[in-house]
Amino acid sequence: MATVTKENIGLLHEKLTVKLEKQDYLPSFEKALKDYSKKANIPGFRKGMVPAGLIKKMYGPSLFTDEVLRSVDRELIGYLQNDKLDIFAQPLPLDADIRQLDVNNPADYTFHFEVGMKPEFALTDLGSAKIDRFVVDVTDEMINNEIARLQNRYGNMQDQDSVATEENVLNVVFSEVDENANEVEGGIHKDNSLLVKYFKEDFRPNLIGKNVNDFVVVELKKAFDEKELDFILSDLGLDKNDPASAEKHFRIQITKIGLLEKRELNEEFFNQLYPNGDVKSEADFRNKIKEEIQAYWNSQARNQIHDQLFHQLTDHTSIKFPESFLKKWIKTQGSEGEDAEKTDEQVEKEFPTFLNQLKWTLITDKIVQENGVQVNPDEIREFAKQQLLGYMGGMGAGVEDQPWVSDYIEKMMKDRKYVEDAYNRIQTQKVFEWAETKINPTDKPISAEDFTKMVEDHQHHHHH
């Protein structure tokens, strides 16, 4: 009878010894040989008529090794399941010397493995954690800017005969010329649309009074300030890091002159933006815009709470790890796409990041297990649908019920990698939602600029 014994060799580090007796593997080895002789195709012999001795000589050693190792595996897996050992990764062979296996002298064999045990631990108490909920102050200026953006976006473009103000929109054609204004053969030719105020202030008078089909000849850097110049250069396909680009000459011919008429703030406009008709007056409109801006900042602040929760859970939950086992395990994993073992230096370098990820995985698993956090297929479908509508950016209205949307979703549901990724993201979201119910955050007023800067500094700090 095979036996498996366990002894402790370090912190959460156990050695498992599997002892096999001959009768644990011999019957299945002999059966494998028999099956093989029935199937073997060996020139000079009819199928199924190959002498047993020849089969044993040719295939015996590899079949023998397979059967012994298969028996070891079976014993090991059975032991881990029966004793409910909660281990990391898989058992690592300690001294698997296959040369000890001899098909001509079957014997009792002993194999040693090491395993890293998953630790018991308690989560940090989130109720007493100091967590800030940032409340961004939505200012009148923010509301005014958003309203102006919407008035322009939904405004009407009126054709004009000539250029009269800095607010005129010009449709133009850029044609590359030399300094004498002669067209360059094979030069750049490009349409664009610009506001007069995009040109340098001292250049704008050259445009005022011009009509359709009139043109100006410019050296790019003399017509545009730095920010606009970058934009123009990349639009023309020029390298903005090459000083010669900004010194090129272009003829800019006007093909159309327009003036954007801002949309008036009236009920027709409000109904276009909010078709359900609950916005009647400018005051309602301002309130609605304020709510939307506030909702955006609240969702940003919520992400920030999740970030604090992540740090709270990982920094203040103490978990002990079988570090020597895990380092050995990482070492055997080789680098991506390579079989070679990693060097000790590589392992030491990767280890802190690896441990942090492992810690977060254990914390997440514990929250999921203890609180019955589940993700069902419909939630994954909904996730795929929202993602698709998000890609389509606002065109989503009325698209949801189209047959191709559900076809797309069903196709994604068959993509295993996509489903796993979506599953993990929804599960993580639910873990944070659970954690949010455990905290007592302190409201902290903050300006939008300070909040944005804080988040950027934090991300910067994370990535370095």
C-alpha cells in the first residue's frame, strides 16, 4: 500500500513523502504493456503478434516511468484532497531522480515533494480605518464653461462673405510653397478648419477683410504660437521636433468663412438635450448641469475611496508567507516563453511585486468566500454590452435592441479570455462595494484642481 507522510520544514513549508510499493504500480504497468503490444506497428510483425519481450525492450522503460509517476501523482492528489491541504501553486519535487527507476528490477520507491501552505489570517478592521471621501466643489465657472461648450457644440454655422472677427471659422487649404510663394512640386496639400483666433495675435489683421478664395502666404512659426503650431504640424504630417518643419512656407487659401452662432438657452434646446422634459428654465438647466458635473466628480472620488481601501487592506492585513518555497517556485517558472530557470537575482527583484499581488489575491478570495460574492453570466453579458456602447460613444441610444448587439455579446461570451477578464473585473468591483459598506469615511471638501493633482501625483508615485 502506498503511504504519504508530511513533516514541517519551515514556516508554512511542508515536506511530503510518497512511498510506493511494487503492487501500487506493477499491475497497471503490465496492463499498459499488453495494450501496447496489441496496438504496436512494428515492421516485420503482424499487428498484435509482436513478442512481449521485444515490446518490453523497446517501450518498457518509458511506459514503466510513466506508470510509476502517474501512481505518485494519484497518491499525492488523493492525499491533498483528503487532508484538505490548502496549498500554493503545486507541489515541487525535491529530489526526483528518475534514474532510480529500473523496468527490469521493479522495487518500492520513495519520492519527496515540498509544498507551501496558504496562511490563516484576519482582515484588518475597515470600520476604524481613516478614509476620506473627497467632495469636489462644483463652481459657477465650471457650470458656465460646460454650458458654453454645449451652446457651441449645438450651435449653427452661418456662412459669411468676408472675415470680420476673431471668432470666424475658416475652411482652408494648406499648400506647400517655397519662400517666393511658388508651389513645391509633390509638396504637402491639406484641408483644415481653423478659428481666426488660432493665429498669432499680430498676424490676425492679415486675415480680416479677406474673402472666399483669397489666400495668405506664411512661414508657419510666424503665423502660429507654440501650442497651435504643434497641432498644425502634426496635422500636416511634419515632425514637430525638427526645427526645419516650423520654418516651412505654406499658402493658406480660404474656401469658406463661417460664424458659429451659439445656441440660445431656450426650451427647444433644453428639450433637445433632455428629451424627458424636466428642464423648463435656465435655472433648471444650470441645476441639471451641476448635477452631472457633481456626479462625474463623485464617481472619481469613489475610485479614490477604492484606492484607499486597497491600501488599507493590503498595508494593514498581516499575512505570513512560505517565502523560501515561493522563491523556489518562481525560480522554476522560467521567464515568459523560456524554459530556463530564473536566476536568483531575477527572483529577488520580482519577489516583492509578486508577494503584493499574491497578498491581494488572498484578501480578495477571503472576502469572496466569506461574503458569498458571486458573478453570474448575465452580469458578464451586461458588462460586455456597456463596454460596447461605451466604445460607440453616445451613439448607443436605440442601438441596444439591435440584433447584432446581442450577437456580439454572445460571441464575447464564448471567448474564454474575455470572460475571465470580465469576471475578475466585476468581482473586484463587488469586493470594493462590499468593503465600502464597512467604512465610515470623513467628507473632505476639495477643489477640482487639487483633486486632479492629488490623483495624478498618486498615480505617478505608483508607477515609479
